[in-house]
Amino acid sequence: MLQINMADVVAVLNSLLPYLIVAGVLLVLAIIITFAVNKRTVKGVGARKLIHSQSWIVAVVGIVIAISMMLTGPMATLLNNATITKYTLADSTVSQANELAKDVQSEAITLLQNKDNSLPLSDTKINVFGWGSTNPVYGGTGSGSMSDQYPTVSLLDGLKESGLQTNASLTKLYTDYREDRPEVGMFAQDWTLPEVPAAQYSDSLIQEAKDYSDRAVVVITRVGGEGADLPTNMKAEGITYTNNSKDYEDFQDGEHFLQLSKTEKDMIDLVSKNFDDVTLVYNGANTFQFDFLSSYPQIKSVLWCPPAGQTGFSALGGVLTGDVNPSGKTSDTFIKDLKKSNTYNNSGSFAYDNVDEFAQSVTGFTGETSDVTPTFVNYSEGIYVGYKFYETAAAEGLINYDEQVLYPFGYGLSYTSFTQSMGNISHQDGKVSFDVTVTNTGDVAGKDVVETYYDPPYTNGGIEKASTNLIAFEKTKELQPGSSETVTIEFDEDDMASYDSHNAKAYVLEKGDYGISIQSDSHTVIDEKTISLDNTVTYDSEDETHDGDQQVATNQFDNAAGDVEYLSRANKFANYDAATAAPTNFSMSDEVKAEFFNNGNYDPADHNNDADEMPTTGADNDLRLADLRGKDYTDEEWDKLLDQLTFSEMDNLTAMAGYGTQAISSIGKIQLTDADGPASLNNNFTGVGSIGFPASTAFACTWNKDLATKFGEMIGTMAHDMHVAGWYAPAMNIHRNAFSGRTFEYFSEDSLLSGAMASNQVAGAKEKGVYSFMKHFALNDQESNRLNMLCTWANEQSIRETYLKPFEMSVKEGGAQAAMSAFNYIGPVYAGANPALLNTILRDEWGFRGFVLTDYFGGYGYQNADQEIRNGNDAMLATTSITNHVTDKSATSVKALRQATKNILYTTVNGWQYEDGEPEVSTPIWRTALYVTWGVVALLVIGLEILAIKRYLDRRKAVKLAVVAKTPEE
């Protein structure tokens, strides 16, 4: 999602230009006629004045018509959104949301290190170091922004809520240094990391701090956002950064944003020299490079506090004091050197060098126009993303695990201790289940997570498989010391199937032994048992599809693999160096060029089907949309309703779907509002927002599916208060690389954990009648070049097993009713016009019933409605006219437009606002004002016309009388 920018302003002005030109021409003509008549003798009594009045009356009427057409045409959506009634949250909703947000963050905060039982704190007085303590990270920029309508609990306020007292002198040092956080915005980024240089800590201040308390807490923060990935080289061209001192550089060439700056390191040096028991709090969504910890034995405890939302920092103090026992687990693998990630060389910005024929003139965020050509990124690691690589690579002897990994995926400590006992496995009728008894063997109450992984049989050179794969998890309730809880782990055996894109071209569950283990993290096994399959199962028939697919899943993305060498486990990852190296080929092949379309070479006429018959439009069937609520998608009544619609009505509905869907008065379809925000609901036009929750990464760190469901339900409650129909979330792209700017908005490096969180949020919102736009569908896992015709190259196995899995779960388990397509291309085909993705997989295989919306519709040289509606994308997230209207009126086009309209209407009528029948709505205030203006203008015009004619006739009569008076009597 993108916010309004200069490109939008330019687009609006361009759409208004024809109407303004007409109005201007009429005005100029009236002026010209006036002058011309004045300078030329006009024959006829009173004719000159009559021509004056008539020309101006015609001009006024014409101008009013032109402006009215402008307002009811390209400006209508903007005006509707801007003048809609502002609904805010009820006080009870605010209270419940704040309480839930605190609960989420309480379980999201993850204890990474706790030597010598450094935590919980034994003293209420603490010294809090680090500029970030006074300016923490609440969310992300862009769609992750927080509303300013509700109070925000700062990090220090959160500590004080738990009874902690902080050193005010240190706080003053930081606020005096800089009060505001540098903007890492969507359209410009200042990556400056404000931190007070060590030289500015006076001896007296340090002594005062030591006298105040012998405990020190150091806060390090990192922020990311929509529009830009985090810098991998802080000295690279185009990176805006201001050093904290004139005496040294904060970063050397090649150093990145997710490691300590020199000023931060100097501050930690200073603190460690003066305090023996230091707690480090990392506040950010992206995994940080903690390679420095081994150099500081004084840092005894480390907490990961993901972006906390507006009230989540209330939980941090409780974790530090021990009032809350941390139960968070890492959603991603923390490695010691982020530049050694197997995805590092193939993330970022890569441009083709031979694609000038595809250049498009695009107006950028600042309003400047430039030529844009296709770019690319290679997902060359295949299925080996995150822990699936590190665990498998270690098992194959490619890496020394301890040298590369600091904190595994699924890792997190507690103030108590637990044991987990694995019962016997039941494997019957394709179901696998067993009980795990969790016992609190420590001294304080706490929660634990049962993480279940499987290790499938692997044949060298066969189907790619990771040695460690999360397959199920459950979180316990809070267990008192000595108490136990037995949780049941269940999953289908076909959840362990792998996708074979080379031979079977289907999902395959190979025969052999499958290790089923419960683990404390992805690397540490607690107990393991084995189940054996005697026969290989290939899910390639309608009688036996994979995971309940409605039709057989088979290869759809052969054209997305490209000319890429993919990482393979074969021969102990023998091709590791070649597969993970940076790209060397920057040329688009002729074969790819033949399939590549953008607005420069796409002609809808070339894709028409002569056999298509023109659908009926404008019929009089006397049906209302509300009559179809609850009707099956295939009910024949839908055809009757759709027959009533005109081309214009359908086109307006699909073209102007930005932040809501338009009204169609002829069938009782009311205007509905959709809101943006992964952690909240934000109306970009009215400025009304909801409570901002902790980031999606925080939800993943809770490993608590119930909290995800409750959040979805709270989104539903807030949506009711705000009169919102749809929610542009959750976002479920993958943490493929640590430097993605939008990590905060996505859940995890793991597809199952991401899918579990997302599907439960979707289900919770659906329970309240709110449809969630799962996004960004799909493979939109980085911010770099994501608008610039970004071709994502990936093999089918990784697409299905890793990148589509969370979306699949959200449809099949969460009941998703809407989706937002992505900006990128999948191989050579734009995701928002990809029939394999949006029709074959989403609808035919998974059974999705709902509508697909584009990501923000700015044209960008490749977005156009003609191509999109024909390929499964139903609506354009646009508020003004660009390339979002259907231009082709062939039978093929109208048929596609009709289908898109049906998908939108089916989704909206089954939302909460139609639960009591057709809603009553008032006319938008701007339309009322327009109608009044029409009435006033009509009366004025009629009055002026009558007056002009009367004066003309009076003058003629007077002239005649004068002539008669002068005529001599006969």
C-alpha cells in the first residue's frame, strides 16, 4: 500500500484538465464575444445587450456543466472519501484494544540471554542508556504508521507503569540532544541514528548514574518502513546519514544498518566499563547483528522488544520486573554476520541492461517524470530460507552451526524452567497426532511453546527437502510452578509432502522414515519419534488432491524459474557458491521478452476471444443487492442481478476501488469504506484511525494463535465503530532477508508460523463480518524496486512451499474473502494480471470466493484495467482516473468486467453492513451542495433569461414608440 504523494496530485490534475479546459474556453469565448460586440455595430434594436447576456448565460451554464461533470466524474471518489462521516472508536473499544495490545506485547518480548539470572531486576531504580529510550520504535513507516488520536505509551512510561524509576538526568541528556526521530519515510529516508557521543557523558553524570543504581539498561533501536529496504552499506551513494560527531565516522564503507554504529559501540563501551550487570533491549523488527555480545561479559541479559504499537511498551516494564514471565520465541534466525546470509547477494536492486523497448514514462512520488525499465531479483536459495537453510546446511556439513547462528528460530528463554514429554504417535487415516505434557519445573508461573518439526527422507539429487521443518505448534496456558498441561499436536500427513516441479509436477509424499520431534527451537531437540510410510503418494488425481485442493495442483510457474541456478542439497550443497553468488547476467532473454507486457505493448484487442458473446446489460429484473446476501456464489440470481448493470456502473465499481467500493444506486449497493494498516485501521482521507497494535513480527514472536484470533476480532470491533467494511491486511510476505524495510509488517521467515498468525487474524475479523485483504499476493518480499517492473524469479517448489503457503492457509483455514495483489512480476508476468496466480491457484485450486484488489494503483507503466480484469484482478486501488478504467468494450472485455463486478458484489454484500438488509445511507454532503448549486444556478439562469428577454422587448417597444412619436402626422 502507498500513501498519497505528488504523483497522485499530478494524476488528479491530469484527470481534471479536460473539464477545466472546457470551462476556461467557455469563459474566454464569453469575454471575446463581449469585446467583439462592443467594438462592432450590431444591427437590431437591443441586439448588442441581448448578445452580451446570452453569451454569458451560455458560458455560465456550460461552466457549471463542465465542473459538475468533473465533480461527479474523476473527483467523485476523492470527494466521497473526504466528506464521509467521521466515525471514531467507542471508549469501551479503546479500553479493550489497549488491554489486548499489552497482552500481545507481553508475550512477544523475547528473552535472548540471561546470564547469572540478571533478570528479573531486583531493584526498582535503573539507569536507561541510549537515545532510543526516549524515541522508541512503535511500528513502521507508511502503512505501519500509528494514529495520533490516542495516547501513546512511551518506553520510559511503560517502565514507570511497572514501578521502575529511571535516571532523569540521562533522559534529559537524550531529549536535549534530539527530540525527534529522523524520518525513514516512503518517499525519502534519513537513516541517521542519533546517539550521544561518549565524550559528551561528563564524569559527573556517570558518577551520578552509578550512585543512582548499579543496574544499567541499554536501548538500541532500528526502524524500517514501506518504500525502502534497510541499507546494506551505510556509505553507499544515495544513503542519507549524519554522523553524531565531527571527529569520526559512525560507519565505515561496507558496514550496514543492522550493526552497531561507532557511537553506539562507544556508548556500550562506556556503560560496560562502569556497570557490571547490563541489560540490552533491542527494539526493532529486523533481526540485529549481535556479533558484539561476546566482547561484553557485562551484558548479561538481552531482550528483543519488537515494535510495540501505541500501548505495548506497558508490557516491557513488567518483563523487566518479573511481573510478566517472558514467553516469546524468535520468529527469525539471528545470525552473527548478516552479510553471510544465503540470500544476501540476491536481495536488493538489479536492473536489466537490454530492455529499452519496455521503458515507460512514469511520474514519481515527487511529481517528476522519468523513464523506468524492468528490474529483477533472483530467489536463488529456493526452499532454503532462514532456519531451513542453517539446519540443513549444518546437517550436511556445509557450515559450522555455532559459528554462524547466535539465536535459532523458535528460541526464547524464561524465568522458569519446563519439561516436555512426548507421548506415542498415532498415525491413522492420513492423520498424525500425539500428546505432549508440559510441566513447569521452576519457581514462577509461565507459558511454554510446544514446537513440532519433521525431518523427511531425502534422496541425494531428488526432491529438495530441508532437514528441519516446523509442522505444528501450540502454546500452553500459564502454568503455575509444579503444574502441567497436556496439549495435543495434530496434522495431516500430506502436510509433510514436498512439491516436485521436475518429474511428478505435483505434491509428493515419499515413502520412508519421517522424524517427528518436539524441540525448544529449530536446533535443539527435546524428543523425537519416527513414523514410516511404505508407499509414495503422488497427489495428482481428482480423487486425491493435496491439502483439500479443489483441483490438482500442478506446475503453473515454469516461466518464473528463469535462467537461475537454484541452491540444491545435492552432494552436500555442492553448488552453494554458484547458487548464492550475486547475479552476473543482467540481460533479459528473448524468450522472456516475448511474454513481458506493460502499458507500452499491451493491447486488449490482441487478447480478445471471438467466441465470447456480449453479456446482457441494463435489464429490468427488479433485484437489489441485499437480496443476494447469503446466496451461493453459483446461484442463478447473480446472473439476473448482473444483467441489470450497465457498462458504466461496472467500470466505475472496478476502477474506483481505492479505500472502499463505490455505490451503485440502481441495485442498492452502498459506498463502503476499506481501511489500511497492518496493525490498525487508518482512513487516509478522514484522518480517523484506530488503536495501533504491536507489529506483525511481534505477533509471530508470541507463537500464540489465540492472540492472533483475538486481534482479528478486535479489528472487527474497531471496524464496526469506524464503519469500515474491509481491512487492507494482514500482510504475509516472508522475511527472506533481514534488510527488508517492511519486515515489521510481515510475520516471519517461516511460512507455517506466518500462515498460522495470518489465518487466525483473518478468521477473527471474518467472525465480525469484516473481510481482510490478505497481501501482498505474492512474492513481494522486498521494497527495493518493487514499483519498477520488478521481475521475481523463483522455482515452483519454493513459490508453493514457502511464499504461497501463508496465503493458502488464510484461504483454507481463515476463510479469506479478499486479497491484494502485489506490485512485482512473477517471472515475466505482473502479479496483478497473472491468471495462474489469481485464477488457477487462488480460485480453482484453493476455492477462494471473493475479490482481488491491486496494490496502490499509480499506473507505474504496467498497471492497466484492461489486462487486469481479464486475468483475475477485479478492482483497482485508485481514487482518480489514470489507466484504471476499462477502455475495450468487446464481448471478452465486458464478460471479464462482469465477472470482476460479481466478485466485488459477492464479497461486499456478505459483509457486516448488509447483515440487516439494505443499509440506509444519506447523500454525501458534497452532492447535496452540488444539487443546491444546480437549483440556484437554474433559478438564476431562468431569471436572467427572462430579465434579458424582457429588457430586449422593452427596448424594442421603446424604440418603436420613439419612432412613431417622430413620424409626422398624415
